[in-house]
Amino acid sequence: MTTQATDSAPRVGRPTRAGYRGTKVRRQRVRAAWLFLTPMLVALALVAGWPLLRTFYFSLTDASLSDTAGATFIGLENYLVHDDGAWYGLLTDPVWWTSVWNTFFFSVVSVSLEVVFGIIVALLLNAEFRGRMLVRAAVLIPWAIPTIVSAKMWAWMLNDQFGILNHLLMALGLIDAPLAWTADASLSMWAVIMVDVWKTIPFVALLVLAALQMLPRDCYEAAEVDGIHPVKVFFRVTLPLITPALLVAVIFRLLDALRVFDVIYVLTSNSTSTMTMSIYARQQLVEFQDVGYGSAASTLLFLIIALAVVIYLYLGRRQLGVDQ
Amino acid sequence: MNQYQLIKLAKRVGLYALIAVVLVYAVFPFYYAVITSLKPSGELFRVDFWLSSLDFGNYAQIFTQKSFVRAILNSIVVSLSVVAIALLLGITASYALGRVRFRGRTTVMLTILGVSMFPQVAVLSGLFEVIRALNLYNNPGGLILSYTIFTLPFTVWVLTTFMRQLPMELEEAAIMDGATPWVTITKVFLPLMWPAMATTGLLAFIAAWNEFLFALTFTLTDDQRTVPVAIALISGGSQHELPWGPIMAASVTVTVPLVVLVMIFQRRIVSGLTAGAVKG
């Protein structure tokens, strides 16, 4: 970009970097740039930076929701404390560890399913057929539906007495008695995954489709001439070429899945069998009014996601384009 | 030759069958919600695949409920304000990030990317305190403020990618004519950025319209709620007697505008989503 600028702009001048930086226009532009960035940076500091620091701080206090100002510092007691011969705190709470496990289980299973089905749908949409645009628009519908609404719609379809899913499964003879999808502890996680997968396949499919459409045609023509089986072509040519886009989609989805809240809150509310870290933290914060303890849970969730982001930045540096 | 044609036909049939399966899978839940919402309450618990009669009773019921109408208005106000703020702050910031080379640009971009990946619950307690300090608790203002955490980073990111693609000559001509950066943005770039702004604005609108966690936590009374919260909190006599008819009617009501928007702006949305992720 900058080389373009210096090549075609004699006024700004090619010379050295220092000379370029020194011009009046240049200085004016940099000053304006910071001026333009300030409102956005202030807004982000107000809604993200400062609240995050406060959450970190609250996690080291005994703050309660009604009185956050009067909190006293208690060190790491919310996380772990040895008292009277026993350990207490977040790290000893089995419910917390259940929610950590649930979060990872949910994330890995739903993202894997979304990627597999997303690729299939993308390949399908990439094929030539009549009404393709219409089908593509229809496939986007689940993505556009608010999470709360999709959770409610599925809750109705999964209703144990009157739900259409039980009705269909019984009509097909697959089950003898209606299943309590959202109440049964062994089924509810799968119900949640089912809804999440339904809602987010379009997102993955679209990203994969965009990558598919940028693939060079000659590879495929060559493969066809050589008579190579399409399945082999997919695994040897297509898959390696769309891997960068796939990686981006996976990380985006994974970060979303790790902080999942809405679907689960509506489908199964605070049930332990589907409780995730976000649900756990909010329950402590808002329902039990224990801001200190809840903030400790939030902080751990943040650290886990931060770790994932660091890995993402490391892996995805090439795609980001922030470093010239 | 005949066998070859047969295989080709079989492949074609298979493709269309698969497309039909995907279509039914994608559309059926919404279709079923529409059907349920148009049933009289007596037929609600009979499973039907088609509609035998039209009954708008459920819609009448939710629209005569003051709190639901109020929730729709709240959602519209909040979402539109969020879009306006995100675009205003986003367009200036993206000019700085997309067109000017300065020290610290990479850091700012990484910060924005980092914020866009924040788990909302991680800022919940801190943000709760900020909102209460600003006297915005149980007020759409608090939601407008808090929603910038996820709309702003995304808007800046996508607008920056679009801003970078604009030709350099335009800006040079403006600089030659002695235009200040502000004039360059408003007079030169803004007219060219409309498509990109429509895309990001639409995505920000959908995100704000659908948000749940903040809306649930930062509002208290029925008249301040947004629609997702209003729908989630519709309840009947007991936990097992949810009024499914009105719930589906409300769900369809808040979803139809989004589905229409998505159908109309399908290409734009796709380009916005992929610009944010693939090209980003």
C-alpha cells in the first residue's frame, strides 16, 4: 500500500522513511489518525478494558452484587483457600469442574459436527444447479434467527409430550416411549448440541464456500483428465487448499462455543448436566449475588479463551494481514 | 453410452435429493414455528405438518400485551442506536487504520481483534458497576453502551478491510487539493463506503437485535426489556405449561424482519462475513 503511495505520488516523495515521515502532510495525517482513533479507543476502554480489570479485581474480593464498592480484599480465597483442615474455593467445587468439562465437550463436539456438515453444505452449494441462489438464501435462515428464538423453536419441537421430533421417531418406530430431550440428563447436552449445530452450520458453510469459490479451476480439470476419483480429489486437492479458511472458521466457532450461554440458558436453564462456564459464572454473579466468586469463575474463563486467542494469533498470523 | 447417461442422471437425482434434505433441515424448524403460531389454542397439541385453518389469536394476544410491544420498541431503539454509534466511530477509526501508516497501528488492530473475542461474561461484573455508576441500569442506554463491546471491534475490522481496497489516487487528489483528513473522509470516502457500511450496519443490527446475556442482566422491569429477553421470560402457570402458541407467535414476529433482511441482502451479508474472517 505504501509503496503504491510513494510510487505514484511525487509530492509525498519517495526518499527515505525518515524524510517521508517528516513531511507536513504526513504529520498532519498521523495526528488526524490518532484523533480519529481516540473515540473508539475510549469507548472500548470504557466497555471492555476497565470492566475487565474490575472483574479481575473483584475476583480477589468478597464483593456482592448490592455492594460492589464496599468489597474487601481477600486475596485468592475465591479460587482456593485452606480452612480448618479442608480446601474450599472455586477450584474445589465439583460443579465448576463439571461446567468446565461440559464447556469443552460442547465446544469440541459441536464445532466438529459443524465443520463436517458445513463442508458438505458448502460443496453442495458450490455445485451447479437451478435455484442455487434461492437455496443459498434459505440455508442462511438458521443463522439469522436469534439464538433465543431458535432455542425456543427447538424446545417446542423437542417437547417431551407434544414435540414433533418424538412424534416422528415414534411413527418411524425408532423409539417406544417419548424422550425427555431437555430434562433427561443423558440427553440434554445432545439436545443443546443439536440446536447449536443447526444454527451455526450456515456460518461455517459460507466461509468454506467463499474459499471454494477462490480455488483455481485448472487443478480440477487436470484431475478430471487424469480420471482421478472425486473423493480422492477432495482429500488431496480441495481440503488442503481450503484448510486456511477452515482454520479461521474453526477458531471463530471455537471461541464462540467456549463462551456459550443463550442456547443453554433457554433450553435447560441452570441444570448441572448442561452447565457451562458462562452459565456457572452468571449464576454466581447474578442469582447468588456473589460477585467475588463469580468474577473468579469469569476470570478463569477469560484466561482459557485468552490462551485460545494467543494460539489463534500464532497460527493465523498469515491470514490477519496486520503485519505487512 | 446409455449406461453413462444413466449414471449421470442418478448423480443429478442424488444431488437434488441432498439439496432437498438440506433445505428441509434448514427451513423446517422455522416453518413449524410459523404453523404453530397460526393454530388455534385447541389444536396446539396435535402434531400437524400443514395448516388446516388460519387463526391469528396468538398474534392478537401478544400484541395486546403492552410489555411485548414495548420490548419491540426497545429492541428497535437499542439496535438502531448501536448501529449508528458503531458506524460513526468505526468509519473514522477505519480511515486511520486502513489509510494511514503510523507506529502502533498493529497494536491497535490486535487490541481490537482481542476485544472481539472477549467472553461477555468476563466483563459482566465490571460492566455492571460501570452501568450503575452512569445511572444506566434498567435503561436502554446501558444496553446501547454495553453492546459496543461486540459491535465496534467487528465494525472497525470489516470497514478497515474495505477501506484498504479503495484506490490511493482518490486520497492523493484530495491531499493535493488541500483537503483535511476529515474532509477526505466525509467527501471522498464516505460516498464510496456506503455498500460496506450497509453490510456492517446490517450485521451489527442483527447482533444487537439478538443479544441476550447483557439484556437479561442489565434490565430489571418488563418495560425495559428487549425482545429476546421478553420471549425467554414468557411463562405460563407452571414450568410445564408454557404458552407455546404465543411464544411461537412472538418468535415469528421478531424473526420475520431478520429473515427478510437476510433474503434481500444475502450477497452483502456473505461478503461482510467473509471479509471479517477470510480476507480480514
